[in-house]
Amino acid sequence: MDDQIRTCCQHVERRGGKVLTQTYSLTAPLAARSRGAGIESLVRAAHDKQFDCVVVEDISRLSRNLGDGARLREQLEFAGIRLIAINDGVDSTQEGSEFNFNMKLVIGQHYLRALGEATRRGLRGRANRGLATGLVAYGYRVQTDTDGHRRIEVDEVHAAVVQRIFGECAAGRPLAAIARGLNADEIPPPRGKGKRTRPGWVLTGVRSILLNERYTGTWRYNERKFQKRPGTNKRVARLRHPSEVSTNIWAHLRIVSDEVWSAARVRFANNKARYLVREQESRLSSFGRPGKPSNYLLSGLLVCGVCGAR
């Protein structure tokens, strides 16, 4: 980052210019998009006429997305700000600069996609060899072997907690009661402490463990893909085609037997069926008398203007 700033400052000074404002940095995780605090501050300062020229080492420092990059260039142009990309030879005051700018964005976007595919291919190979591709679920840990490979193995202490959760669920104990029991025994939850996390075990944490197929030794990779919503940095998860999913059965990573897993799944299916029945009944019932069907469309919707009763 310092080298890039130095290069831009030297470029300005050699041409008789003066650096009058601060530098705006776009962090690596956001480099694919024209978003983030740095770029937003840059656009605001451009509209406030705090400078008359933006200098970058190359176009990829602004964006590697055709849509976002073009939108940023239009914003700078509307504000009357000159844009210079040193290594790409782009100067917005020159004829044909828009074409060159967009071509560099296309190249940068293609580079990111090719890099992403190469990364996924490498991770897929690691997954097929039983190596860790990132964080592992509660009940497992990652150990680095003598060859430097990050191998997954069962954490016996946490695995006992997982088996307890599945056993109690299969026995018919409610998920909230399971969570209360874990808290009563002062068993640390899988998540760390944070401002937005509740202390101890919660019902959703227990449910996520009961729905994790990896405890049966079935490990799937590349099930979902994440796409960014256009114009934002928000990612949306979508399921991939089954032909793209890698499935491996690792017997040494099994924590829960097929019988216990099936019993938990039956429990979930029964709960879902009962919930759907109650939901259907509630739709047919009045708000004032839950569970009792009503013959009138607006039953329970009208309230007294004086006391508020239905």
C-alpha cells in the first residue's frame, strides 16, 4: 500500500501538481467492488470539490467489476474530477479513455473469476483428500501433520457433547430443554463471546448441530455458491447443481450412528408436521379464539375503539 501511495505522489509531483488531500484506501476483501468506506469517502469528497484529480496506480485499485467501476467513473466525471491510472495509461481527459477504462475493468473482472475458480479447484482437491478447507464444525479440530497438511480429527471432549445432544433429541427431549441442561452443567457453547451473542447454549445452536450431516461421517463440499447482489457487497447463498457437489464418506470422522441420526430426523419431521397443522389451524381461526375455526373473514381483526378489545 505504501509503495502505491508513493508512486502516485511522485507521479503528481513530477507533473508539477501537489497532493492536497488524504489518500483513500480500498481494503483487499473489497477490491472486487467499488464499495467500502474508502471509496464512499472518495465519492463524497469529489462532490464536495475537495480535489480536482484522482490518481491510482492502476484501474484494479478502484474496482475489478465492470458495473461498479463504470458507475464510479461516471460519478467522478459528473463531479468534474479527472481520473488518472498510471500503469494503465488512462487519463479521463484524453479521447478514448472511457473505452480503455472499461476494457481494464473487463480484464480485472475476468482475472478475479479465473482466480476464484482456481482457488475452488484447489480447495476441492483438499476436501477430497480429507484436509481442512476452512473452519470445522463443533466436535472436530484441525491438526497440522509433519507434512504441513491441516488434517481434520475428532475432538473427543466436544464429540461427547454432540452425542449427548443427539441422544436426548432421539429420546424426545425438547431442544430448549437440551440447551438448558447443557447450561446447567456449565458446558461451554461452540461460539465465542461477543456483543451480539447470548451467553451459553441456545435452541438455535442445538438445532444447527442436529441438522449437520457431517456427524455421520458424510462430508460435502461445494454445496453452495455465494453471489453478490448487484450494486452491493451483500452475498446471497444459492445451492449448486448436485453434479458440482463433492461427497466423501469419512468413517474416522463419524460421531453419531445412523440409528441415532435417523431417530433425530424422524423427530424433526414429526415436529414439522405438527407445526404445519397448527399453522393451518391458526389461519382458519380468529385471533381472539386460537384453534377455533371462524366462519367470518374479519373475525379477530376489528377492535373496540374505546377499550381495544377484539
